[in-house]
Amino acid sequence: MVTPPTAQQWEQHRSVIVDMYSRRPLKAVRAHMRETYGFLATDRMFKGRFKTWGVEKNRRHRRDAGDGGPDSREQSPAGPSQPPPLPNDLDIPSHDSIIPRRLPPDPARAITPPEESPITNDAASEYSETLSPRPQPWPLTPATTVGDLSPTGSQDGENLTTPQTCQEIVRLASEILATLVAERRDRPAPDDHVDIYQSLHSKLRFESQLRSSLVNRQLKVGECKTVAGKTVEEMITSFHATVPIGVLSTLNQITNWTTIQELVTLLFETSQTNPGTHHDFAQLIRKLRHLVFITNHEEFQSSMEQICYRLEDRVEETLGSISLVGFYLILLLNARKAKSIHKTDNKIRRKSLEITRHVTLHHEDQPKVVLDFHRYVIAYLSIVAPGEKDVLDMAEVFYKRAQEYFDLNEHVEGSHAKLYYGSSCAYLADCRYVRNNTEDRHQARSLLFQSIWCYANAPWANRANAERQMKKLREWCEEANDTERLDMLRGIEDMMEEEARQRGGPLIPRAAPT
């Protein structure tokens, strides 16, 4: 027996239901609400609610008016000016309807190029950011603030409803992603795309910078363009097939409505003026702009969650279950959920462990790939399940690997040894701290301090990321009355403030980059 939705749930989806019912049969409306929103209601429940809302009468009136000739088009918003419903082949499948491809998957988080790559020494490619493909210690950090501003502007000629707009965004992002592997069909299966994974740190460096500069930050009105304008322009100029999913993940993680609107406007304006804009990406940005115009903050966030959720299946369908790139994107799409409710489904948890074993087994001769992958997976698991034994074990393995790599490569240019070691300290610190005993918490404070020191001395470190970790350590030290480590932390802060920082340099400029 279906449990009736609450009155609040009916009102939450009222606009979508009424809009769809004005043009589509009840069966289609009910199926769409079930598949898109998990909204379960019988025909009788829908009809009872329509009667309460007066929708039955309004719908009949609209139908009658639609048959009345040319003049009725001007009176009826559901007339010929409304685009036809999207075809069924655009319907987005649920998780249960997806049959995964063969073999286990492979994750993807921090991404670095092969040693022989000519980009290895490119300073811009060293950028390390929040949940981005570059060795950086603190990816998924808690969301912070929420803003409020009503959207303004025209709908740019779009007539799609919210569900249709979301559907189009998913379709466009999926089709763009498919071009990444379009010429690899003749490769033997399974293909874990390790070569593509290794290049992501340079291919996605601007998308990574965009996410790091906007997520977890409270910007003032009008500040988005100043902070992200140049990055957006460079991102569109050096477009990559995975960029749309990164942008959608960023929008899903931003909690400030003003920043969301300003970023979408910035993306739209730049895509219109940049002659090198990818055609389908420009269309996707237009759909995002339309979505901002027809929704409020809460509706937009709900829509972005649905978009990211549906893209998970599309990513696996397109890239396969063992793709390192695919798993990187799946965890990216789950970033908001991980930060907001600290919860993951068992499927992703199992996949994380399986794919890490795959990388360790098959790419042991590529230590940077193994370190990157461990770092990316641990960044996710240390947020959603830091107290679990298998997560702690994985964090300790990553820490030992990073420590060995640091000892061998500390002074090797382009090795990112400080970043790997610093990130391993940060994740292990989180896993230790939740064990809630004196010894583990003492070790956690020591590890987090070491992480901050490494990160502050690494090239292309991000000040916002460092400040979040310093705030966390300050709270841990005050709780334990650890005055000695508090004094040491103040010393780092003083050094960061006293010196002028060059672009691409460490947060403590006197330190030599590695």
C-alpha cells in the first residue's frame, strides 16, 4: 500500500505537477514524479489533490480554449508556443535500471601527469584545489553559508519546465562526456582510462581553480566575477569533455544563492563572447541560465541534486565500471551529499575499496597514480565514514606510501611530495580524531599540524583551504588545552601574513617549492 505524501510534499512539487498535467496525461505525470523525485502517489491521490487545487477544471478549460482557433494561442500558455514533450529516449534511468559494465571500477581524485609529460613543470598545472584533480590535502570540506537573492532577467526564449530543463542538462553533459572515449572503442576491454586520468590535472586545472575559489566561501554581491572571471575564460578556452560535470558539481556544492546566480551569468556571458566555446557546452550553460530564472534557491538546489544523481549512472554507462576517470567524476558528483549529510551508499563505498585495490595491483609501477587515487578515495571516505576500521586502515596505508614518496622526492621538482604527504596527514588525522581517546586525539593534532606545514610550503597552495584546516586545528587544540601546538600554529600564520606571495608560490614564500 502506498503511503500518501504529506501536504507539505504536495505543495513542494505543486508547480511541477500542475505544469506537467496541463500538457500530459496523468499516467505520464505519475511516472515522472516517481522516477524523478521518488514521489509515490496513486491516481486517486493525484485526482483528489487536483480537485483541491481546482486543476481538473482549469485543465479542461485550457483544452477547450486550445481548440478555439488562433486567438486561443494568446490566452493559453499551454498552446502551440509550448515545445512538445521530450521524447522517451531522453528519460533518465534510475540506479536500479542500470546494468553496470563488466569488472570493478576505479576512482579518481588527485590527478598528476606522467613524469615524462611536458606539462609536469608547468606552474599553472600544479594548482591544487577542493575535490579537484591535483595533489592537494583538503578536498571535500563542509559547506558554509547560504545567501538569498531573487533571480532577475528574461528566460532567454526558453519554455522548458524545470524537469525538462534538468533532463536537457543531463543529456548535454552526457553527450559531451561521450566524446572523451569516442575514438577508443577498438581498445581491449576493460579500459580503466589511466592515461586520461593522468592528464586530468592539467586538462581540468581551471575547472579545479573555479571550484576551489567559490565552494565553501562567502562572497560579497558582485565579487564572483572578480574572483572567477579569468578562470572561467581560461576554462572555456581550454575546454575538456569532463568540464561540464565539474561545473555542475561546483554549482551543486555552492550554498550561496547570490554566488550561484552570478556564476551562471558569468558562464553565460563568457560562453557567448568566447569564439572557442564548445557548442554543446554553450547550450548547457543556456539551460543552466534558464533553470536559475525559473527556480528559487531551494528549487535550484533540489534540481542540481537530481542532475548530479542522474549523471552518476550516465558516467558509468559511458566510461565503464572500471574507469578511473569515471569514478573520479562519480565521487565529484557525490561531493555535496558527502559534506552535507556525511553519508554514502554502500555501492560507492564498495566501489571505492575495489577500485583502489585495482589501481594498487595494476599500476604499482606508477607511484603518482597510486598516490593520487588513494588520496582521492580517502578524501571522500574520511568524510563519510572516518570511524570505520577499513577506512582507517586505508588512511594508514596511504600515509605510509606518501611518507616513503616524500623521503625520496622531497626536493624533486614537480613531484608534489609535500602535497601528497600533507594530505595523507590530514586524512589520517580525521580518522584518528573520531576515535575519541586521548592518545588518538594527540596523534591527530600532531598529524594535522604537519599537514598544514607541508601544505603551506607547497606551490600553488590555496589560502582558503589552509585557513579551514588551521581553524580545525585551533579548535582541537583549545579543546585539549594544547597551548604548545597553538603557539606553533600562530607561528605559521605569522609567516603567511608577513611575506608577499608570488603567483604559484607557497603560502610561506621563503620556502623553496618542490
